[in-house]
Amino acid sequence: MVFKKLLGSLGVGAPTVDTVLTSGAAVPGGSLSGQVHLKGGSADFTVEGITLELVARVEAEHEEGESERMVSFGRFTVSGGFVLAEGAEHSVPFDVPLPWETPVTELYGQDLGIVLGVRTELAVAGARDKGDLDRLSVAPLPAQEALLETLGRLGFGFRSADLELGHIRGTGQQLPFYQEIELSPAPQYAHEINEIELTFLADPGGLEIVLEADKRGGFYTEGSDVLGRFAVGHHDYQGRDWDTEIDSWIRSLVAARSAHDAPSAYGHGYGHGYGHDHGDEHGEAHGHRSGPGMGTAVAAGAAGLAVGVAGGLVAAEVVDEVGDFFEDDESGEDGGEED
């Protein structure tokens, strides 16, 4: 993954920057490595520092409606000051930690439509240039993958994934947004549930798993959202009968009458507060995004919850949408705001 751009705000003859991320997907809580390659301009330049910024495309709802914005979720200074001589080449290696709650962008190599990026900021003689954006790919942790595989074996299907601005009340969430993975119900639950929304909140001790079931209404009852939270250690998932355990999680949601009756199972130091708050710091309610519109389905079975193809639409359309969003952000045409 590479980007290269003349730092126009620094003037004609300025240095160029070419940031290369190590190939392959990163993982939440793991490291992001690569090199920033600089080539000197038409004169000597004093580089005051090089900073990498992690950014994400996030959905937000407000009084005027719904919008997308680029939100920063990490900054790392990877170089201090030095003089970049005229025409000289200089490389800065980096290895920085990703937040544990970094969203997953792919599953079994298939894109989920989540947009994460790495932006390089070069400070030269008091001026700063944001540079370009490079796509960041993140694969699930082993425990996350095991749980998604189990849901696939149980018959759940992938609908969409997005990032929501706000906090899930009562959890240890650290980032200003959270990821929702929307799943179609397995056949055995389809008469009770419209969909399941899954959120992983990882930390060094394990995963906090938030499940929200959109329950169907009956002749005399209205539909309702039911919430449950469960905890799994990063290594505790091994050797467990996950088909039976996750099936029991879903059945407990089906049996619950409302969010107040929802199940909660904790371990590994997680708190006991409860609630799912789709609002941000201003108390605004957040709706649910319809997803990237890629028409994907799930290939369930031994391969688990892998993204497939449906309706003649291919997953490559997601990649096109992601590329378009980065281009819009670079030209300032996306209409969002950067936090």
C-alpha cells in the first residue's frame, strides 16, 4: 500500500513523501509497520517531524439528518527533526501499535466496506501538510474469527458493516465510535428476529461482545430491540463448544422481553453496567446505516461467515466505493468534517 504526493502547500520544489505500509492486513491490538520515504526538493528543507494519523469513515446522525465524517482515532510521531538535503533520499521506518478496538475491515480476504486510512503529516519549517491517505486493512483477531465462523455455521448471514459515532453505555469502550456488523437471522430464528447486530470491543484481556436483536412483532405486540453482552478471553475460545454456547446466547435474546431483561455474562474484569447508547457526547440518537450497498451474501458452512456474491453484484464494488471516498476526502468534496 503506497501513496506518493508532492506537498503542494509547501511550494514548488518541495520534498515528496511516499509512505509504504507492510503488506498484509494488520490486526486489532497488533502493530502497524512500514516506512516513510522522503525525496528532497530543489533546496535543503528542515523537517520538524513526521506524524502518522489513523482515520476512519464514521456515520453520524444529527438534527439535519445523517452524514459521514472522517474521525481520527490515533496519532503517532515517527520522526523528530532533521535536515533533508536538496535531492536527498531519506527513509523513516515505523512500528506503531493499533488500538485494540480498531475495526475489522475484511473477513477471509473479502472487504466489509469499512473505510480506515493512514495519513502522513509532514512538518517542514513551520508548515504542515496532511499529505495523502492510504487504505488500512485489518483482519479479525483469532477469537473474533472463531465467533464469526460459529455464527456462519449456525446459519447467520452477513448484511452490512458500518462504524457508528457514539459510545455503548456501560462498556469499557475507548474509541469515539464502534463497529456494527449486521447479520441476517439463521432460519431457526427467522420467525422471531429480523436481524442481529454484533459489536466487538477488544482490550488486552479479551473481547466484550454486544449483541442486539431486532425482534419481530406479533399480532398484539410491537417489535423491540433486545440487548445482550458477553465476554470471551483472547485464548479462552479454544476448546469450547461454540455452536452450543452462541446458540444459547441467541436463544436468551429471543426469550428476553425487552432490553431491560436482556442477558449479560461477564468475565476478565469487565464492568457490570448495562445499556446500548447510540448517542454521542451531545446525546444525539444514531440510526442504522443500510451498509455499502454491495449486495453481498454469506457463504455459511465450513468456511464460516465469509462474504460472497449475490444478485449479480460483486464485492469489488465495495473497493470502488472506498477508493471514491478517499479521493473525495483528499479534494475536500466529501462534505464531512474531520475530528
